Amino acid sequence: MVWNDALALCKRSEKLPSNGDLQKLFITQAKKTEEREWLSLVSNIPLQQSVADLGIAYKNYFDSLKGKRKGKKLGSPKFKKKTNQQSARFRIGGFSIKGKCVYLTKIGNLEPVWSRELPSEPSSVTVIKDCGNRYFLSFVVDIEPIQIGAKNQSIGIDLGIKTFAFMSNGEKAESPSYTKLDCKVRKLQKKLARQQKESNRRNKTRIRIAKTHNKIADTRKDFLHKLSTKVVSENQTIILEDLNVSGLVKNPKLSRVISLQGWREFRTFCESKSQKYQREFVVVSRWEPTSQTCSECGYRWGKLDLKVRSVQCLNCGTEHDRDENAAKNINKACTEPSRSVGMGNRHDSKRTQRQSKTITVTHQSMKRQESPLL
């Protein structure tokens, strides 16, 4: 509510008000009115943090317009809905941990189900309520890198749809099936569209849809966490391809399937865990012809249709599985850069003329991490 009130004033004003003025107007003075007197029942810390978050959102928006912020252009801050995810962040002084209980100011003691022990003292805690009416506590803690020996020197990973990940060492990782849950979501969404707005039945259907989405997200996240932990703990160098996911999802036949896979989320997990376990994380340029080049001799045969799953090299006669060959080329793009470009036919001249770069993500000695607990 404080966010929406402050945002409404910012949109009406010609000059953006300061955080102090917004806090004074929509927290201190608002508590004296009948409509907002219930703000006195909650702690001031999450209310002040909400105004501070609005200021950060506007700063990121202006930096994006000026080109100071990398990535896609950000839109202006939007109003929040009660039906969407809600959160309240408590800084030091607004919470404390006593044994297995968490005390929050003006809320009391909570006994969460701890997913794991905190590695250090938290600097803040965020109470999160998702669309399925589930509550979480997310702690911000400082973690130290862990030194664990690696079995292999490097590994290249090719991401796909039917087989989620094909490793350069020949291993495969099959993605869980989301078909039944996805069909259930579609069915419930059709039911939701026929129901009257603001009705109780529509609200119940909305919650069912949110819970089904949570099942899909939890299943995917569990799979990606286990796979990324296995890959990072066993290999010293992890090499992935820089996929243009935003461009791939524009394909109307594959957009829904690609969105369910979580390729970007897997890359994020591998990158963060590489910093934790002191591994080297490398991203190969998307213009590398990994599926168009023989991994044995380097001969380039050109583009292949997606339905072609195996190919025989015209130069050396070796028969390759499409995904395994791509994974080996991804690995060689870092370990043997002289052989990664390929030889032979070059049908895609525009792309080969571009600068193909391999990006290495630098290590960090210490990282701030959010540890969500249910």
C-alpha cells in the first residue's frame, strides 16, 4: 500500500520526490488518517524499505534510459496487486534468531521449516508470500568459497529440449516431464476466463493455477539445482553456450516448451556455484558453429535441420550424434580455440565474419547470497 501511494504521487509530480519526503507523507502522516491508521500495527522498517525500493527502481529505470545499465530497457515502476507476490524486508534491528525461532518486530516468533543452517549471521530477512499463499523467509548472508577437488579438468554442455543437457563426456541429463501439469494449467486458465471477475470461484481457480505453477517451478528448480551441483562439483571448468533464449521463444511451435526448460536458470545456478566452489565458468559465443562442425577433424558441413539428430562427416567419415558433437565442440571452443572455428564449407558467411568471443566469468572471494527457507 505504501509503494502504491508513493508511486501514484511520483507519477503525478514533475520532479521526483526524495525518499525522506515520501516516508514523511505516506508513513508518518498517513498513520494519523482513518484509511491508513492500520499502518501503526506493523513495523516501520518494511514500510521504509518499500519507499527505498521505489527509489532504487526509479534509479534503475533512469539509468536504463541513459544507457548506463546493461541489458534490456527497463520500464517505469508499476503498481502492485494483492493477488501478486508480496514481500516485506526487515533489516538488522527488526529481526533476531533465537535457536530455531525467528522473531520479527510487531509480528512475534515464527518457527519456519529450515531447509539448511545459515552459514553466517544474516544482514536482512525478507518475508515472501507467493501467489499460491505460501510463505517463505529469505535471508541475506555472506558465504566463503569452498575448496573441493574436481574429478575432470573441463566439460562442455549442450542444452536441448528432449535431452536437457548433453555432456562432452557422453553423459545425458533428461528433463522432468511437465506435460501433465502444463495441460492442467491450460485447462484451469480456460475455466478462469469464463468465470465472473471478482467472484469467489474465480479467486479459488486463480489460486489453483498458482499452486500448479508452483509445482512446475519447484520440480524444475529441484532438477536444475541437483544437476548444476553435480556438474560444478565434478569439473574444474564448466563451459556453456550463450543461447539467445529471448529470440528462440519467438518460435510459436517451441516457445512454451523452451520456457519450461529453464536454460537461463541453469546457467545462473552454474555461475553462482562456480564462484562458491572456486571453479572457472566459461560462456562460448552463440555464433560458434558447434552443431555445424565435426568434433574430430574440424570439417564444417553447414546448417542442419532440427529433425536431423545424427550426421556423418564428409571428411573423416565419423558418425556423430548431433547433441554429443555440439557438446564436444563447446568444450574444444575453450580448451582448443584453434580447432573450434572449423574448416571446410562456410555457408553462413555473415555470422562467421562476426567477432566470436569466449567470455570467462571471474571468480569472487566472497559473495552475498540469499538463502530462502520454507
